[in-house]
Amino acid sequence: MLSLGHILAAFGGYTIKGSEQALTTVEIDSREVKKGSLFIAFPGEQVDGHDFVADAFANGAIGAVVHRPIEGFPMVTAGQPLESVPQTPFCIQVEKTEAGLQQIARYWRNHFEGIDVIGITGSVGKTSTKELTYEVLSQRFNTLKTPKNYNNEIGLPLTLLQLATRHSHAVLEMGMYAKGEIALLAEIARPRVGVVTNIGPVHLSRMGTIEAIVEAKRELIEALPAAGVAILNQDDEHVIGMASHTEAQIFTYGMTPDADLWASSVTSQGLEGIRFSLNYQGDVWHLNVPLLGRHSVHTALRAAAVGLACSMSWEEIILGLQKSQSQLRLVTVRGPRNSLIIDDSYNASPASVIAALNLLADLGGRKIAVLGDMLELGSAEEAGHRLVGRRALEVADLLVTVGERGKIISDEARLAGMTADRLVTTKNTAEAAEQLTNLIEAGDIVLIKGSLGAQMDRIVAALSRTKENIHRD
């Protein structure tokens, strides 16, 4: 179990008597601190964690990692020898707390040489792949997984600090905002298996080009050891092109026989899941899995590929795929007049919106697509929104768009032939919710999707708490 001694040793190799006190958790929010926690004070744009060290200690923390002195509490300088451990609580001063957290995580990860780490990255589908991979591995192994959206230079180290002797595997999601970040995460986590989902224009506004995104995501594959496995999407030319950039074994998945593991006979059963056949080395397995949308077949293929890379049996893999209930970000709630709202408001890119529209197309009833801005697309912004507009024309009986970029979707749908009676353009979520309250009819299926910054969840909240809903439920 992680202890104060481990924290001190991580910074300088000094372990001394009296430092064996175990830590219950490692926290970066003083409000989450419990008795026995280690608090790490991060400076932020709005709030500086150093101002809350005293609160963390009052809540039960026994130590804090800081980068400046905190008045009134004993202070230890990282890397310097100690004759004895100060009476708790005390502070450990480092040059930068973010780098300090990463150093602790690197040190703790190295305590678990036998653990098998699986890293997952890509533009879309990281979290669903992480969750389903966890379900599969858990059929045999005690597995740690990335909680919530802890997939960055702070979240991944916090996840690794949850490692315990009971764990044999860890499934870690790896996101990025700039080149070099995934390389850092991989250096800390040391994955043996790397999975790349796909490459798209997500974060293009920051990265500049698709090629830059490819290079950044490829850092996971480049970090794999020669004894590792790179699991690559055969259907994505940018991903399969990574194969020449690693010494690891290449394992491909996709929708054609060109891949090592491939799916065929895919049938969507709407909200009941998907049916398809898995093909591997001449053998075929026919599956029904509780995942939504045809695009989820790729998620299942990735999780199955990881299972194979970890020497699991097909019986174990299929059981994990079939029992999964982890359709994370897409949930259904009841709306006005007994309509069904598909809440996919967490985030959006052209590929994920089209996948959601494809799911909507597989469902019965009148179909309403409520689509908001897709952010951070850079130079692909207009083309991406227009692509969605053309698909919305084919699927939606009624299209409601929200925001300035959402208007590009409605403009393209109109240009492509959508009539005025099928189209509503709104400026914001409040206007959209008001319009929908009157437009939704009994039995309608309502898809709501947009980037997190578009706050489409406000529409879901407004529609699911109408007086009619409260009375009916």
C-alpha cells in the first residue's frame, strides 16, 4: 500500500523509520480529502490549491505536496535526507507539483513490474473502449481502469497511484492536447499493449493538421516494447500507417478480412444492441452484445483484441463482451408526451455525430435530431458540420440545430433538400428546449448531441423535467 515513505522515496530514495504510515487516497481537491489522504496542491487559473492546504489538513490529510512554503506547517524539501519524519501533517516542497505527482506515479508504477498495462488512445471512442476492455479483462484478471475522464498528465498519474498488489492488469485511457503528452504518459505508465481507435479532426484547431494529430497519437505505439502488442484499426489509413513506427507485434482489427480480427454480418437491433460475427484465424463466433450503434462493433473488436493479447480464452472474451452494460455517454431518458430522449450530449465530432445519427436511423418512430456546435475542428469546421447536415437530411424527420456552428448543419441540410417544415434553427439551448417542448409528439425518438462546450445537456435537463414528465413518472 502506498505510504508516506514511498512518497519521500519517490523524490530522493530516502526511506526512514516512522514513514510507514499508509495513505488512504491521493487527492487534488481539498474537499475530497479523507482521513489519511495525501493532498497535492495545484496552482490553477482560478484557484490555487496552496490556499487550501490548511483545509486539507483539517479534513484529515497527513501530508501535502506543494511548490511553495505553507505557513504554520512543517516543511520537507524533496530529495534531501531526513533524520526523522516530521509530525504529521507536514508538507513536501517540490519544484513543480504537477511534475511531483508524475514522479510519485512513476516510482509507484515501477513497484509493479509484473503488471500488464494497456494504453488506449485515438480521436473518438477511447472511453467506451476502455470500459469494454475492462469488462473483458475482468472475466479473469483483477484489473484497474481509468476512472471518470482521468486521461491526461494529472489524471493518469492519479490512476496509477491506485495500483495495489491485487491488480494484475491496468487499462489506461490516454488523451492529449499537444505533441509530447502521450509520450510522457507512456513513459510513466509503461504499457505493453497499445490500442489506437481512429484519427479524426478532434483538436485540429490546436494541432493544426491531421498529420500532427497522427504524430501525437502515434507516440503510444512508438513507446511500446519489442515484446508488446500494437492493436491498430485496419479501416483507418492514418492508424494502420503507424505499423511501421514500432518494434511491437502488430495486431489489426476491422470490418474486412484484411484484418487479423474482423467483423461481418453486422445488424443493429436499435436500443437492444448489435448482432455480428467475429472472425479470427478461420473460426467464427456469432454474438449479440448490449452496445448501441453499428460503430460499436469496432469497440467490441478492440476489447476482444486486447483479450487475445492478454492470452484470454474466447469463452472469457465473449462473456465480457456480452455482459457489458457500459454504454457510457449515451443514455436514454423519458421526455414530453412519453417521447424517448437519447442523451449523447457529452461531446461531438463529425464521426461521432454521424454514428449517433446512424443509430437514430435504426430506431422506429418519428426521429428528431437536435444537434449543436462541434468545437475544436479548426480548418475542418465547416466541412465537418456540412457533412453532418447531409446525413441529418437522410435520417431526421425533424432537425433542430443550436448555435452558430449548428446553423451550418441546418444550412447544408436545407441546400441538400430538407424542407422548411422539417427544420428548426435556434440560437441557444434555452430557445431549443422551448421549441422542442411544443414540437415533440407522443412516441418521438429525440437524439441530442453536441460538444461539451455547447452545453446540450441543458436541453436534456429541461425536457426531462417538464411538468408532464413529473406527473407521468
